[in-house]
Amino acid sequence: MFSIHIRETERKCFIEEIPDETKVIVNYKVELYDPRSGGFMPSSAGIGMHVEVRDPDDKLLLSRMYSSEGRMSFTSATPGEHVICMYSNSTAWFSGSQLRVHLDIQVGEHAINYGDVVQKEKLSELQLRIRQLLDQVEQITKEQNYQRYREERFRQTSESTNQRVLWWSIAQTIILLAMGAWQMKHLKSFFEAKKLV
């Protein structure tokens, strides 16, 4: 759980790396700065947060207005860096009040409420523990696949950069040899013209 401070009309974005097919739940609470007390107090009913979530391909996954306290969720379709942006719905152009937003982001098996699962499926304690372990194994597999994907992308970038450096150094060598040959020819013709050779 962490907190961010934003002005009423300011937009704040952060990045979360998420594997594919992973559920994400964000619990949040907005507090408004009170200059009289010098602290933050629960925000009024009119202040809420507009949330946008974009996937690594910059496709909009979620764009919605929420109240000053609540929960939002989405499921990632592609692995990578998901951008989560928040800004208040306040139209206070000149007040410049500051907001504090408490965020609790739960990714993967942490986003599952096992209390609801027990009640819904009537699981024993052992069955629940097995279910939790299976969910953890599934999340670890997704993380490993995502890390393999990132490693492959990094390797491709490294090989591409290495190839460009090689061609650049070959081009520099050819240019240097050509310039050296041209200078030698130019100096030879200069000395012949001056009858020094």
C-alpha cells in the first residue's frame, strides 16, 4: 500500500509490470488537504477519481469515473508495462487543493478473496490451501513466461544493437581508409606539382 499526492486538477500516472491474463485489483481512498488543521481529511462526496488504464500496446483497458473511495479491477490481456493514470473530477481551477490518494494494488493470486471462495464453493481448509497453492503455481508460471518474454525482447535488442555497432565500425574503417588514400594521392600530386619529388 502506498500514497500519492496530487493537486485537484493534476494527472498522475504510474507503471505496473503485469504478466498476461492476470487479474489486478486496486483499492483506493482519496483524502483532501485541510489548511486549517494542516492535515488530510476524508474528501467530500463530490470529489472522485477518473482512472485510465492502458496496456503495453497503448490500448485503453479501463476509463471510468469512480467515487472518492472504492475498488477497481481489470484483467491484463498482454504482458508488459501497464500505465495507470488518475486525476480528480474536481473543477477547482484556482483553489489548488492537494489530494492524497491511498492505493493498494493487488496483482495475480493476491487479488483473489479466498474468504469468498470458501463460502461460494464450500471448501474445507485443506481444499482451500490446495487451491491457494495452485493459484500461486499458476501465477509463478505466468511470471516466468513474462520474464522469458522480456529476456527474448532484450536479447533481440542487444543483437540488433551489436549488429549496428559492427556495421558502423566497418563504415568508419572504410571511410578512414578512403580518406587516407585520398590524402596520400592529394599530397603526392601536390609534391609533384611543386617538383619536390
